[in-house]
Amino acid sequence: MYLYSLNIYKQIIVNPTIDLKSYFQRVGYEGTPTNSLDTLRQLHRLHTQAIAFENINPFLGIPVKLDIDSLKQKLIHDGRGGYCFEQNLLFKHVLEAVGFSVKGLAARVLWNQPQDIITRRSHMLLLINYNDTNYIADVGFGATTLSRPMLLEPDIVQQTRHEPYRLVMHEEGYYFLQAEIHDEWKTLYRFDLEEQFLPDYEMANWYVSNRPESSFVNGLMVARADSGRRYTLNNNVFKVHLLGGKTESQTLSTVGELQNILENEFQLNLLTMAGIDEILQQKIFSK
């Protein structure tokens, strides 16, 4: 049984858009939620550990919906995952229901690209103000998803359960988010603090999930952060990235092996997706 403070209970009744009890069961949160840094950190950690990053819908040609009812059904009740817009919009609803002040931001992805290139604003992250201090949260950046919120302060190394991260501020006022991977600082994306709204995300979401050249349309990508490791899947190549730099790789040869990995290592429920085995066979193993 979950216990709530009177203030949290009132928020759930007044704003019933998100079912906190079901969400807490989904991610394994058993505490009493409060508007506190400890709750924020716990929820961020548990969310990234329980709800995998995945692009199964756009890869299979299924629409990606961002309304709250669709997010609740897919990520909470159906046991699925999603990518940045789904993950961070759901997390935003949860945090607001708990009592946090949250704004949506947009980022230009720079992973494996020159830092000065101008890419589209195709990624979502969150800005959280707690006790007049700003933090960023991001539960949807694939293989390098943050496993805890970051203080919005440049030029300091911030340790997470996985890689160290840091923010670098450009003289024009925007930030670069970087992660230290194999002793090298890699830029993940750049962002500013201009607030974004659902229509902004709907436009970007449609673009990345429908554009014929989009990586979300042309390949299967799944990732989940776990204690002491990260799991990734690119089409039929499954990897376990252990803390300290060692990576174990396995090439899957059958749909059965692929589904087993999706269900067990990524904790995804595929029972609601009728005919997925035939589609995976055609798109991954019959090329």
C-alpha cells in the first residue's frame, strides 16, 4: 500500500491526469513522494531503470502519440518504453503531480557530430526548479541517458550511477551536455532555456518518426540503464556495457532470441503487439 501526504493526495484528486500509484508500481517506487530533491533523484533513477528507451513504434510504422492518455497506456499499463518525447513528457506529468515546477526544453543532438554543427531541435529534456535552484532531467536519451538529475551549473563534473557528466556553457548563452566515455568527453547535445510546449514536441515528434531518412524509422534501437551496466540493442546486435569500460557483444540470429532479449533484458511487454514477430523477421532478419 502506498501512503501519500495530504498535499500530494489533494494534487492527485485535483489533477487526475496521471495515475501516480500505477506509475510508482511500474517503476518500483515504494516511498512517500514529496517535493524534495531525494524524491526527484529516486524517481529519475527508477524510471530509467524500469522503462526502456525504444523506437519500436516508428520502426514498425506505428504512430507515436504524445497525449497523456496514450503515454499512460503505453509506458505504464502496456509495459512498453518509448523515446525522448514520450519518456520526458510522461516524467514531466509525474513530477508536476508530485509538486515540482517543471518546464520542457529542446536540444540539438550532437552525438558523433562536430560541436559547431547546427542540427534540428529533435530532443526533449526537462528543467526543474527546486528551492530556487535549477536542475535538468532527461530520462530519454538512449544509450547515454542520464541516470540522475544534474545541477544546472557549468564546468563541474557531476557523477551519476554510470558515466560522469558535465555542462559547458557557450558564450552565446546555451549549454553543451557532455559525458565522459572511455576517458574522453563526448558532447551529447546543446540546449538553451527557452520553454517548449506540446505543439513544439508534436511537430518534432512527427518529423523524427515519419521522415524516411530518420534513424528512428530505419533501425531498431533499444537501451536501458541498470545497476552497474547499460544494455543496448541496435537491430540484432545486443551489447552489455559494464562500468569500467568493458563491453560484451552478441549478434542475435533469430526472432526468438531478439524477443527474449526485449522481454528480459529490456523488460518490455510485447504481448499487446500482435504480429510483431513476423514484422521483425521481415525488417531485421530477411534483408
